[in-house]
Amino acid sequence: MHEIAIGIDLGGTQVRAALVGARGEVIARAEERTDAMAGPDRVLAQIGALADGLTADVGTARVVGIGISTPGPIDTISGIARDIPTLAGFADFPLKAELQKRFGVPVSLENDGIAAAIGEWQFGAGRGLENLVYVTVSTGLGGGVIADGRVLRGRKGMAGHIGHMSVMPDGALCLCGNRGCFEAYGSGTAFTRRARDRAFACTETRLGAEGAAVDSRAVFAAARSGDALANTLIDEEAEILGRGFTSLLHIFSPDVIIMGGGLSHEFERLHPGIQRYIAEWAMPAFKDVRVVCAALGQNSGLIGAAALAFLAADMQNDRQLSSSQAAKSFPM
């Protein structure tokens, strides 16, 4: 009987679920759009339905646990979601306890950026490295850090909220309530908002022509067709990311920065601008650090969450073995 784990990646846009093997292989996968404004009961029902669908026919495989990758801030020590800006009703919500009620296997909970960092570190672009920073550029902007071969979790397991470092004094309002956050400028949401505003004011672009939707995909498609505004918007996004990544280089001194999330699909177009900014503005000792695309794509968080479920199962087995050995040594 082989063992598998369920990885769940709860995002502001999509809820993803996967059956994952012990070597990080994705056996089956499912997803649906997050009903983000419907409240915790609805979102937890979505998670349950996806997990049930995947496990309906697992044959002789044994599910050892479930790992949940979720946006923050989340106190992973207590299992309480403190206030997730992209999900309505998740303020001081006992997420781990509520999930545990719904599943008959152990539940592991992790911030989405940290979970994705673990996935890439164990099975992806950061495999074999001692130091890395993972950055997800999607609906929001977050990340996770591996430092000296260990996961950096910090107080209450809430380290790595890199999207909320300030990159613009008194700048744009962020969902967290602060102004000038990296997320408020560099996230996919911010990129799309900027594109819509600029397209509306520009008469020499095909973006939004004839009522077409203006989103990140439309911007990159227009850029490939030579649209000047679209290319300008992409160059600006690359510079914003480069500015934030340069700060991360100086703070964490990683071997590599790994970029994931929705905008990483266009990594080849963004990468030259990001690396150009780093080459110009990073301190000399940091200029040679590479920025690479996540090797696991949209599965980074799923695989990282599943890896945590396997780790929790191993720890539980070790405890049970120790208890059994103690009972044999000291019979009652």
C-alpha cells in the first residue's frame, strides 16, 4: 500500500487541490474559482468537495494527511486566520480547527508563500540550495524564505509577508490598510488595474478595443503584437518587481529568487527587465544572484502543502513508535 497526501492551495482567485506522492509527484488535480466573498463556510465547503472528488477512487493508496496552503496573515501555531484581506470573513477564524472537523486525517496549515517555498526547495527550482526566496506574483504578492537550510517562519509562523514592505512612501492604498506596499504596485491585481486605467486614457492602443476585457493576458498578447502601451506597462511591471526583489536580495542574501504565481507564466518577457534593475541597483556583492521561474508552476503550493502533511505523518509515526518502545521497556 503506497501513501499519498492531499495538498490544498487556497487562493483569493482559485482553490486548487491535488493528490501528491511522497516524491512530490502530482497524481491528480482539481480546481475551481474561489467564492471569496461568500464567507468561511462556503470556502471550506469548496475545499471539502474538491478533496472528496479526488479521493473518491484512490484504490489501495492510504491518505496520510492533508496540507493546506492559505493566504495570510495566519497564525500557524494556533491555526487561526488573523485577517485574510482577499477572503471575506476570515478574521480571527479558527481555520485549522474547522478543517480538522471536516477531515478524518491530520491537517497541516501553512502560509501560501511559505508552502510554495517549501515545494520549490524540496522538489523544484530550489532543490539542493541552502538559501532562497520564493515570490508569488498573483492576485496578491507574497513569499517564503529558506535560510541556512531551514524554513524561516518567525513569530507565530507569520514570516515572509514580503508583499507588505513599503516600496512607495504614502503610495497607493493596499488591501492591508497601509499605503505604498509592494503588493499594491507589483501584484497581478495592481498590474491589471494600472493597465485598465492607462488603456482608458490612451487613444493609441488596442487594449480594451471594442469592449474587450483588459487583463494581464490581454496586455501580454497585445505586447506580442507590438502594442506600445502594453509593452510600456510590462516594462514598468518588471521594474517594480526588480525594485522589490533587490530589497529581498539585500535582506535575505539568497542563492536564488524564485518567481511563481500567475504572472510567472510570462516570466520570459518580465525577466530581462527584472534582472536589468537588479544589475543597476543591487549592491555589487548581490548583482550575480539569479531570478528564476518556479519549476513546479501552479503546483508549488500544492506540493509544499502535501510535503508538510507527509512530515506531520512521519512525526506522528515517530511518536507512536517511541510510545510503543517505552511501553515495552516499562510494562504496566
